[in-house]
Amino acid sequence: MQDSVIATDELDLAVVNCLQLQPRAPWTLVGAALGVDPVTVARRWQRLSDAGIAWVAGRASGQGRPESCLAVVELSCSAGETLAIAERVTELPHVLSVEHTSGPRSLTILVEVRDLAFLSRFLLESVGPVPGVVATSSHAVTKIYSMGDHWQLHVLDAAQRAVMLRGTRPRVDGLTSEQADLSRPYDEVDRQVVLLLGEDGRMPVATIAARAGLSESTVRRRLANLVGTGRVVLRCDMALPDSGWPIISWLWAHADAGDIDAIATTLGRLPGIRVCWRISGGHSNLMLALTAHSLHELSIVEARLADEVPRMTINDRSMVLRSIKRMGRALDLDGRSMRAVPLDIWADPVAWRAPAR
């Protein structure tokens, strides 16, 4: 049960940062990195997890298909129906995140579907008929330069990071790395494992085996393969207010096609850039998420963008007023996880219609 009065301290943040580097790291490794007894570290994580402050979740990488589509969908909603719509859309298994945003769009959602035809069906059959949805606008993500999966708190020093990364292979991510083997299809066993990781990315092998009716050796082998080939994304998340980075702003920008890659490289070196995508479907061809400690700091980050990337033009911006779902977790008013809503990219098209109230 969540406890709204729980406050985080530096050790809590350090534990989360360790799991951002290695989401399934054993407590012995985290303890060694932080110079803390593993039992203490495990107890701290359990406290954070029980309160919904931090969590690890897994999801499939694009269904193992190169044509899979990640898309940003903006929903214009009637004011009185916005919350009800957000709650309905949150339940859809292809929706990664749902945000209540400022500006002309009421809700901004991120979806992952198998192809553009499925995106069309999602918009026309699942979202369009929902009462109160006035209009939709979609933008396909054509290239990912950075993703919230790799965003970090940056509270570890160099020595602590070195311990966490010692002996590990570079992280392979199906959304961001060309090393990922997305040509291999997922079979039913892979699907079972991935969906259970969607409930808890640190679920023990024994628990996965029991839940899926598989042997522990099979689960261990499949899990190693899914993670090693980048066909599953494991991500450690934290409630933004508890993390000390409560502010997120989305920017829609434009750059000449020949400049985009160089601009994205520059953006990747700037603090505060949580997401950077190349998009299509409108005048803007870049979409950025800026994160900051305060609204005042956000204006400083934007000013630095103007200095560092003068060839990029910002066309529009919006503030995230509230995160309602983030990467498979339904969030409360404080941004804390209330429950898992596992991302099921294999869901039957008939089953993913938004449920009626």
C-alpha cells in the first residue's frame, strides 16, 4: 500500500540510479557500489516499490518487427471528459504513456503498434469513437536518438558507476540500438516472460517460472536471450516529484534534414534532455522532452538550446501537467505507481477497444 508521507533521501536516489544502469542487478552488486549492506539496499528498494515511488518494468522491443511503429498521438478532448478519456486510454495495452498537457492538445499519448495500418485502426476504432474525443493528430517516430529508458538521476560518482558497469556488456536496447536483433520473432514462451516482466521487471526467475508454468532453467535462458539481444527493454522509473525532477516540457521543433543527426548529437550532450525523436506527420520533424528541477530552470534550459543549436527552430511547446500512465504503470496524482498495466503488443485487435465507463 502506498504511503504519501514517505520521503526519499540520497541513498534512495542512489539505489534507483544503480537500477537505472542495471535494472535486474543483484543487491550484492548494488550494495558493493554504494558501500552499503545488501540487506539494507533490498529493504530500501522494497520500501520505494511498496510506496509506488520507484519500479522496474519490462516491455517488448517493437514486436521484433522492423516495421513496428512508435507514434505520438495528440488528443483534443472536451474539458469535462478529459479525465475519463485518459482513464480509458490508460487501459489500452498498446499505450505506453498518457500525459495531460497544456496548450491546444488535451492529452498526449505514446503508442507502439505493429505497423501503420494498425495505427490507423487504433485511431479510427479504438480512440476516435470514445465520447468526448474531438480530434486526433498523430506523428510517427522515425528515429530515436534518446529515450526515457536511459535517462538517469546522475547521483552516482564515477567509482560507483564503474562498479555497477564492471564486467557487463554495453546495454542493448531494441528501440535505440542497431545491435538489437529484432529480426527474430517472439514465440509464446517469450511472450509469457515479457508480459510478466511488465508487471515487475525484477520478478525473480522462480516466480516467473511458477507463473508461466515453465522450468527455471528455461526462464533463465529465455530471459538472458531477450535482454542480451535487445528484444526486451528493462527500465527503472521513479515518480518525478520524488526524483527531484518534477518538470517535463515537450518541444516540437524543425531542422533541415541534413542537419538533424548533428543537432541530435549536440542535444544528447545537454543536461535536461530526456527524450529526442525524429518524427514525421507535420511541419515539425524533431520532438524533445526537457526535464528540470523547476519552472525557472526550464527557461534556462530552453535558452541554452537556442545558443547550442541555433539551426533548430522551436515551433510549439507544451507542459506536462500530470503523468497519468508511464511505460505500463497507472500513476496517481503524485506521479506514483498505483498498479501495473502491462504493455501487450500482441493483444488481439478486437480486445483493445477502450472499455466503456
